[in-house]
Amino acid sequence: MKAVAVFPGKAGSIHLAELQKPSLQDIPNGRGVLVKVLRVGVDGTDKEINAAEYGQAPPGSDFLIIGHESFGQVEAVGTRVTELRPGDYVAATVRRPGSSIYDQIGTYDMTTDDTYFERGINLRHGFLTEYYVDEPEYIIRVPEGLKQVGVLMEPTSVVEKGIAQAYEIQRRLRVWQPRRAAVLGASTLGLLATMVLRLRGLEVVVMARTRPPFLNAKLVEETGARYVSTQDLTLDKASEQFGPFDLILEGTGFSPLVFEAMDVLAKNGVLVLVSVTGGDRKVEVPADKINLGFVLGNKVAVGSVNANREYFEMGAKDLSQAELQYPGWLSKLLTHPVDGLANYEKMIKLLTEEKGAIKVFVNVTKE
């Protein structure tokens, strides 16, 4: 069995590995599910792991199979698996439980542990391989009608979690009914967030640096949202013109924008942060003004990292609804296919050099 792997800590070590095919018996008590991988989405995380910026191999291995955005088809199930059957289309969660109480109740994405177990990222092998085996608790059935776009399940789950958390937090207000939202960034996450918010009936303004016309802006407008270039309008001015924004989702990876968003967020608003930023960038901010606004305006800022199965299941529902409401829209996000695991060098090159890519994905095997 082939797999794309790296030697963690060694930059540029991506390679094609030959491994033994996993078995149902690898999972105890007859609870194994063997999945044939059809497609895997890749993103900046995979590029950064290959650059040795982070990532660790599982215990007993000197390599890490990368890829955390999976879509596949069940090939076989153990004797005590009733949730899934051969032929089902599926996606898998990324995080695996640690030792905290949150891990033990299925909310492993809320762990308080310092060590994370994430398939394809840290201490657990990923999905850029021909087969994987796992427990059904971490595998989500995907409707057959989504088989062409099911590879978007994992990034959709990230968006679903962030937005669901905003609504959950604001239950404290009893009657919170957000009308306007801003999405900062028009990458895959930004576009999927736009879709989810539009499905909920919000007016949405998407802000990113590139001036239209370009594909991302066109996709935004096809959902009925508005696209604005930050070269033409600041977030502050956009808030005056189109806001106030009850919900802002920040996914640019440009941390100074977080403080601008805090400043313009509407009263009783929620700022959702979904981008992970490294480095040591420093900026001056109007600290007193932001603090005063948050205290007197009952504002909230919340971070959101990957997702448990609850949000994957939400994603399956919203992707299904999007296929009905915006026919063909999701397929347009799948801009750069790579055929076969052996073309891993092309995959990395696309992630590194192709500025117009929305979603790079690998066609691993056929049904």
C-alpha cells in the first residue's frame, strides 16, 4: 500500500512510502472499519508540516503520513460494527481523544491537554494513503449525492463549529438574531463560511485583499453575498457602509486584523477566530477603546480549532442543502486536482506556488 509521508523535523522530506495494508483486526473488539481512500484535500497545514514547522510521528514510527481532509468508501467492517456498512461514503474526524474530561465525553476538540493527537498532523498517521482503518466513532457517513464534493467535509466542519459556537454562546441573550456578518478571507474556509451563513439567512460581506474580478469573488456573489477588496475599503469603513456586523469570522491568518475586527464588532456581537498564526508579529492597538467596547457592548471573541463528529454531521447537512440551493457551486471550489499519490511533488508545488488555488486535492483511488 502506498502513502505520502514526511520525516517530521526534516524540511522537504515528503516522499512516497510503501506500507502494509491495514486490517480490521488492528482495531480491537470487532469495531474496526476499513476505508478505501478516494480523495484527500490538502492545504497549508500539509505544506507547513513538509517545511518542518510542526508535526510529530506516531510512537514507533520515524515518519508521518500526512493529509487530514479525507473522503472514502467503506470496504469492510468488523463483526460488532452496526453504524456503517460496505459501500458507504465516509469522512473521518481529525482529532483523537487524549486524557482530559472533555476528551472522554467526545468533545476532544475542547481538550485541555497540552499534547494533541491529530491524524495527519501530530502523533497519528493521516489519510494520504490508499486505505485506513479506524473506529466508527470517528467516521461520518456522507450522503451519496455528495460524493463529488465530499472531500470538503473537513474544512466545512471547522466552519460549522465556529458558527455553531457563536450561536451557542449567545443563547445567554435569549433572543439573539444576527442579521449581518463579515467573513474576513476568501480562501476555502472563507467561502464555506459564506455559504453556511447565507444558508442561515444572514447578509454577508466577504473581505479579502485581491481586487475582483477573480473566481473567489464570483463565488461569493453567486451565494448572494457581497465581496469587497481591502485595498478599496477598510474593515472600519465597511462596517459603516454595510454593518454593523453581528458576527465576524476571521480566517485570513493576518493577526492584526483580529484587533480591527474587535473594534468594529457590533454590540452583542461575536468574533470567531479560525486561523492559526505563527511568528511574533506585533502591532499597536487602541486597547482602551476595544476593552470599553467589549465590556459595555457585551461582545465576545472565541477561537475555534478543528471539530468533533457533531460538526461533521452539521457539515453533511449544509453541504446537502447547498447542493440544492446553489447547484454546482461546491464543485467550483475544487480547483486543482492531482491524480495519484505518486504525484505528491505536484501537490506540494501547487500548495506552494499556485496563488489561484481554492482547494487542491488528490484523487487517491477510484471506486
